[in-house]
Amino acid sequence: MVHRYRGDKTGSSSTAATPGGSGAGKGRSARKALIAVIVVIVIVVAGATAYFLTRPSGTSQQYITIGTLYASSGSFALSSGYQLAGLKLWINQTNAQGGLMVSSLGKKLPLKLIALDDQSSTSTATTLYTNLITLDHVNILVGDFGSTLTAPAVAIAQEHHVLLFDPTASTPGFFTATNPYIVDLSILVSSEWPLVLAHYLISQKTNISRVAILYLDQAFTTAQAQTLDSTLVTAGITPVYYQSTSASSAAEYSTLLQSINATHPQAVLNFGYDTNDIAFYSALSANSMHFNFTFTIYSGLEYSLLHAQTPAGSLNYTYTYASPPAVQYTNVNLGPTTAAFVSNWTSTYGSSPNFNNIAGFNAGLLIGKTIETAGSLNQTAMRQAVNTLSGNTTTLEGPFVINTTTGAQIGMPMDLLQYQPGSSGLKPVVIYPTALATGTAVYPAPAVVVSSTPLNSPAVVSAESYYSISTSALPASALWLQYDDGIAVSGVNRN
Amino acid sequence: MNFRHFFLKDPKRMWPEATMLVAPLAVLFILGPDIYPNQSIFLELAVFIMLADALNIVYGYTGYLPFGFGVFFAIGAYGTAILISHASWPVAPAIIAGACFAALLSLLFTPLLRLSGAYFAISSLAAFEAFYLIFSNTQLTSLTGGPYGISFTQVYNANLDYSVAAVLAIASAIVVLVISKSTFGIALQAIREDRFAVELAGVSSLRYRTYAWLISSFISGIAGGLYGWYQGFFYPEAVFNLTEFSVLVIVFVLFGGKGTVFGPVVGTVILFLVYEILTITFSNSLLIIFGLLLVVLILFIPNGIEPLLRKAADLLLYPDGRD
């Protein structure tokens, strides 16, 4: 390797000049060009420096800035977009009413949304969350969809003492007593979700003893699978198949389903995200397989998508979590009822909302109420205000109850429903807990393919049904949902 | 073996280049967060510079391209996190130990060095995937956090992390400079050019590649530890990210000029900052624009920008075209 510019100590540039004038001329012109480039770079850097160092930072509060991330591409794009759409609707409606009252300022302030695209990348999300806090100085920081894309914000928000409003990240590990700067607004911590399913299976209402559990190797799905597995094993039902997977295509799920089928399960429980569930049902149909009891998560959370993207009849007699909009809350004291929201959404967008739309809107509702309760945009005051809302607020998504120390959501429970085909389409029938049931399960699922049609007749649930136990006095690790079979579940991480 | 000669063949002749490396990077890391107040961008830049330098040692100087290179980064991150969260180690020894784990892992992989070309690249990729599955396995939840991720936010200190990362990024560049001037570096380059000729001359190419492999994995492990520290909480896929911590680093090194001292650093600074600017300003079309940019760059400057920089330096210092 020759390092020419380091040069020898004896030579000078003139002694080695290239013979002829053209080489020297080219050298001079190139040198001028290079100097010009350097000058331009210096000017740009100096200008940028001057701009950032001298820009105004203490302007009076004209609006409330809400900063959030979304994913326009990647594995979380669909759900992230749904959540953002819900949040946007709440912002639009609030601005149409003149904004939010901030009593410390003595006026209503309109909302301004800053939404940045992380493309489902955690490192990009890290950069953008920091941008929202340190450059945009947002008043309200809202997490992207799900735990994966919220994780980068947890430590950053804590470091900057900014409260992270978390709509749909439910990993228990986010919520600790040492971090007051996070609150879960719209989703039950993921380890709690399958309790209703476990209780249903344990209660022997279907005499199911052979259970197959397949789960995606992500925190959200693994937490559910582990809770279910440990609960079933404790009750004497050892799953005949228990396997994690990173599968995302119908071909991969076909291979897995062949293995599952070989264990002759009565119930097949698949824990995945929307794209996984679509692949799962496609593989089920392609292999002409049928199980007496089939459960997936996203057929409930994003019914319209699953219905549109899976083979006809795939969802018939399948089970899922009962959540809004399939379950509709009537006795709400903050925002519209579920039915009113669905009606408004449908008239605005021409299609039915799904759970993540509702989660985004619900997060907005609670943020608005938090600001009005706190009376300021102070982050600590808002955290305290959230605590005061817990346990006495019911929204279109159900009762809002958090662990006031950790910020984990322990309200907004999940029920169990089955899609039962009828003359006018698939009907979501809440089958468990019994006190809330709107019908009984059809088990075993008939092995006939009936073309499924759009959802009708949502189940109506009164939120008060869940308050059979006072939540405020319970420790963080206690089970507060009381199932009617009286089966106690212990060891569930609820921190 | 004379280690001083082995690594520092002629220390005095390094000062000009060392100054040219240290000064701009120091200015960038000191003024950067003031000019654009997003510390995470500059911290990630420091991490990527370390990774680019680490890759340059093994790929640029020996010609061996480990496609699953990011596994050492991930091991460093996990080693640091586990020692802090489970054993309550202080951060500094935890990061060093995490890097040692990465170096130990590289020793485990030394049989791969007997492979060459695509076989080596693919086998390192397989190793990456294997360790990803191990660390994300639910059976290891009590140790690694499994798919739930691992948290050690109790030691989170963004400012200190940034300062350390900036210093170590500069240090990694100096390490590459030292190697490039040393007997060791010359041996590596000889192996890259003709391994069999080196073997015929009585030099164990495997031994030298192992040294390079060890140094490279250690630096990657340090980078991983610093990155993990900054995250505070991360999932397996956040650090076992093949696209970002392997492929992107390879692109940075190629763009800058592999097997050179300045190339990987300059390539990383330019491409990473372009990537971040596009992320913030044109996020919807980031991948399209960045992809097109890479195609154009590879088409028109296939050897990287380091030769161009040298030519520019020549023009500045020797305007009359002395060669």
C-alpha cells in the first residue's frame, strides 16, 4: 500500500511536477473544485449549527403536541396502522370540539400529532422516540403498536422523565415499581389473556383433554402460551403438543399442522399475530384439516382482516378472545359506548373498526381525560392523574384498571367467544365466563364448510359484571378476575 | 515473538494518520449532539463505527467475509445484560466480560476459518441463526429472558454510555490503524492476497486469521454491550438483527473501502448519517431511496470512497500532481 500524501521528507511538490502543463492544470482545477466542496460543507454545517443553536425554544404553548410512531412497512405495519387510525380519529374529534382544557393555562389547546415511521425496526424506533422527546419536545409520548416497537421507548422515556402512554404493549417486564414513566392504557398484560381460555378448558365443559399449543416466538404470544400451559398442567391437562415457531407462511404452518395432527388433539390453540393467523387458517384449509376446537388470537382482534384474507368458512365455529367491537360495553362513563363508536367509525371510514382501531381511540380518550384531570402537561402530574382514573373509569373498551405502582393494565379483560354461522352471517357468541355468556358453544365444531359472512349481532356486555372483587386492595400479583367456576390460578406474573 | 514490533512497527509514522482519524471523529462526537440534539443517532454511529472497524479487521485485512458477523455483537449485548441483571455487576466490567464472551465464542468458531469463500460466509450465518434460537428459547428464559427480552434499566445512563461509546469508537479506529502498520497487519494482507503462498513461506495463516477473528469479535462484543446498555430493555431480535448489524455493516465497509484504515470509518459516517436523515425526513420511501443510492454508489465507486479520499488528499497536498 502506498501512502503518497504522507510523502517523503525531502521532496517538495514542485520537484515532482508532472511534465507538461495539462496535468498541472487539471490538478489546479481539481484542487479548486475540492476547496469549493469543502467550503460548501463548512457553510452547511455552520448554518445548521447556527440554526439549531439559535432556534426559539421558549415559545408559549399554542397546542398540545402528541408524538407517536407507526410502521408503514414490516411485520407490524397492519396493526400499527390500525392503532394510529384510532388515535387520529380521537385527535380529529377533540380538535373539532376546540381541543383539550388545560386548567393551569386557563384555556383549551388544540392537538397536534407528530407521527414518525419506524418501519417495524427497533433501532429506527430508538432514534425516532429520541427525536420526539429531544427535538420535537412533544407533550405527550405515545408508543407504537405492540411490545416490540414500544420496548425502545421504555428506557428513553424514563431517562427523560417523559410519561410513555402505551396503547398496546403488554409485556409484563415493561412495568416495574422503579419506573413511573409508563402506563398501559388499552390492553391487558399479555400473561393474563389466556386465563379465560384456560378456565374454560379446565372446567371440563367440553371434556377436552388433548390440547395442542402452537405459538409464535415473540413475547406477546409466548407469555400467553406459557400461562396457558402452566395453568393446564396444574389442572392435570398436559398438552400433547407444545411448540414455539417463527413460521409466517402457509407452507410452514402446513408442516407444523401435520405434526400437530399426528398427536390427535381435540383442541388446537394457535398464538400468533394477524399474519400468522392468516397463514395458519390458510394451511388448515389447504390441508383439509379439521379440529373440534380451534383457537386463534387475531380472529377476534382483527376480524375483518382475517375474514377477508382466509379461505371461506375458515372462521366457522372457531374460538377467540371476546373483545370490542365483538363485545360492546354499554355502561361507559368516558367517551362513546362501543356501539356508538362503531357506528361513527363505520360512517366515517366505510368499514367496521377492529380492536386495534379501538385501542388507539381508547388511548386517546384516556390521554385526554388524564390531561384534563392533571390540569397541566407536567409529566408527573399526568402520571398521578392516570392513577386517579384507575378503577372508576369505563370506556368503550371496558373497565380501566391499572396497577398504580407499575402502570400495568389489569382491567379491560378478555372473554371467550365462538363464531357461530347463522342465516345472516357469523355471530360472535360469548361462551365464557358463564355470567357474561350470550350463548353456548357448539362443540365439537361441525366439519362442514359454510361460507362465512360479515359479522353481525355483537355481544353486549355490561362492564359492571367484572367488579365482583374490589381491585384497589389487591396486591399486584393477585388474581382479580373472578371466574364462576371458582378455580384459582396462582403463579401468574402480573407485576 | 516481539509483540511491540508485531503490533507497533513504526509508531512515529502513525501520528499523522492517527490525528486525521481522531480529530474529525472527536469533533463529530462532541459537537454532533449539539448540532442535532438526538444523542441516540450519534451513539448508534459510534457503535456502527466499532462494528465496521471490527469487520474490516477480519474481512478487509484477511478477505474472509463472515455473513453472520452480528452474532458477536449480540453475544456482547446479552453478556453485558445478563451479568448486570443477574449478577449485579457494574457496567464497565460487564461490558468487558460480554466482549470476552464474544471472543470466546469466536474461538469456538475457529474451525470455520478452515473454510473459505461462500462456505465460510454461510457457515457463519448458520452460527448466527443457531445462537439467535438459543437465546430466544423459552427454556432459557430465566437466564436470557427468552422471547420476553431482558431488562437492565437500573443502570441506564445515556450520557455516560454515549461518552464511552464515542471514545471506544475512536479507539477501534486506532486499533485498525495500528494493525495496518504492524507486521501482523502485513501478514493478514498477505494472507488475503495469497494464502497458499503465505503458508509456503512458513507462516501459519490459520493462526493469524484466528488472531484477527479474536480481535474483531472482541470489538464487536464491546459494541454490543454499549448498544444493549443504551437500550436498557431489548428483545432477541433487536440485537440478533442480521440486516442491521451484519448486512448494513458490510455495506458500510464496502462503501468506505475494505482493507483500509479510513474507508470503513468514513463509509460508516456518510452512509449511516444519510440513512438516518432519510429515516427522519423520507421515512416512507427510505428503503427505495437508500437502495437506489447503494446501487449508484456500487456502480460508480466499486472500490469504495477511500481511494477517492486519498486522491483528494494528494490534490490538496500536491497540487502539481506529484506522484
